[in-house]
Amino acid sequence: MNVPAFSFEPQHAPLREALMAAFTRVYDSQWYVLGNEVEQFEQEYASFNQVAHAVGVANGLDALVLALRALGIGPGDEVIVPSNTYIATWLAVTQVGATLVPVEPDPATSNLDPNGIGVAITPRTKAIMPVHLYGQACRMPEIMALATEHGLFVVEDNAQAQGAAFAGIPTGSFGHVNGTSFYPSKNLGALGDAGAVTTNSAELAQKVRVLRNYGSQQKYYNEALGYNSRLDELQAALLRVKLPELPRWTQQRQQIAAWYDQHLANIPQLRLPIIADGATHVFHQYVVHTPFRAELHQHLTSLSIGVQVHYPLPPHLQQAYQSLQLPAGSFPVAEELAATCLSLPMWPGMNEAQVQAVAGAIRSFQHQ
């Protein structure tokens, strides 16, 4: 059976009429930048995320950059980041001129380990940037307690975890100001690039609104060195159609993960996702770990099972960060996770037969 790594069809087909109506609404309005659709989506997403403010921006990386800028973080400041994450987390810190301080993850969950944060804090530390990797909430109460103790800001990277929670509190609502992405394949995806900043601070929200729009509140008058990073009216309108569907899609992802857990149980040298006590997981990705990743990847691909690797190389080993002089072995937990992780097909609309086909293909590899 051909099982793709991801498919938009089950999500988009039932919404086609509503999405086309949203497009027509924007087209006919003749207002395409920072209008009613963005304003309405910001209010609706803030309500969904249980925060006072959401500010639509162009993409997830910009959301993190603007969050850091709003906090005044820049050269001379240190920001604690996970040693294993998508490179955008690190790029945001680099782009504001701050210093990266990587901390190893909990090998069980792949998320930033609060136990490693304390020893990384110095007098120059200004913020902690936890990433809710693959859709599982980080242990945010412990991270927030550390931040409070040391007078630090927290900026959540919530790009993969819309709808996740820890102890019932949504991700993207713990930190002082947080970023998320609506890249098309995200759990809540636009039909192009899009992102948002979430916060309970009116002051920080206003700073982000100014920064996203050339540093301007009044047209042609610029009070800050800003960016052109505005959420498009069209993307906001399309996201408004999809946002009410997100809880149902999340339930589907969690059901698919439960099927995987059942059908992949007790396979030697295949570690299934582990969820921390108190956390929920919205399964942006269903990631397994095996020392035979390359061989299993090749085997599944040969059987038309779509698999991906998120992510094959930690940021510190990327050519872009060679200047940091962090050679192989600098962060062994991140390196081990990167060498063994494999993302199985995961998308709302998958059925149990497809999950069984993936599991059967994996079991056939195990018996070779």
C-alpha cells in the first residue's frame, strides 16, 4: 500500500467551498494587507490559545525574531536554546545579534531538559527559548519557575504544537511572548507562509505590531527599525476557515498515534514516542528512534511508505554555524537523536489500515 508521508487532501477537500468563499471575500474587498481578516483571525487565535493578544506576522521565524526584538534582546545577551531543534530557533537568536547557549534535551521526549538549564545560566542570560518539538509540550512549569527565579524572559517556539498543553495550560501561553508558524504542513497550516506572536502583555503585543510594519504606527512615520513581516489578509481568511477544525484534526492525530503505539508495540530496537507526565502531544510528527534508521528508511521507501527525518543534523553541526566551532561530540544527546529519528506518515484523515500497512512494513524489516 502506498502511504504518503503527508497528504492535504483529507483536510482540504471538505473545506474547499469554504476556502474558496474566503478567497472571494478577500478578493472582492480590495483590501489585501492588514485589514479586517487579519484583525479577526488575531482575535480568534488569541482566544483559541487562551492569551490576550495574537499578532499575525509573515512566518514562524519572523515571529521568533520579533518576539526577541520586543523584549529588547540583542548583542551581549545570551539566550538558552535546545541543542536539537529546527534551525529557525537558532536563527532567530542569531538575527537579533544575541549569543546562543545550547542545552541538551531530555533523551526520552527530545524536548529541552529543565535540569540542564540552571547550569547554563550566566549573568548575561536574558531568555530561555523552549521548543515544543514534534507537538509535545515542554515541561513548562519547571522552565517558568527557573525563569522567575533568575529574572529571565521565556519565548516559546510553538510552531509544531498548536493545541498542545501542559497541566491543562496551552503551549504558547506560558512565555512572556511566543512565536508560532502556520507553514502549510503545520497542524494549523495556511496555504503559504504565515505566523503569529502570542502574549498576555499589551505592551509587548504593541511593540510587535510596530516592528512587523516597518517600525511604524502611523503611515510614513517610523519610530523603530522595523521589518516588513505582515500576515496577508488572504492567509488570515484561509486560517479562519481552518482554525475551528483544529481540535478535530488534533483528535485524529492522537488517534493515529494510538494506532501506531498499538501496532508497533514490542518491536526490538524501535523506540516509540514517550510523553512526559502532565504533557499532551498533538503529534505534528510521530517520531520513532532506531539505530538502523538509514536501513529502515530505505526499506520503507522501497515499499512506497513515505518517511522523513526531522532533523538529520543538529544546528551546531550545520555549515551555517561552523563559526561557533562546536564539533561533533559537543552535544551527544542531540547528535544521537538526530542519528536515530524517523518520522512516520502522520496527517489528519489517515485510517487504521494505512497505519497497519506502515507497521507491517516495519515488522517485515525487523524479520530480515
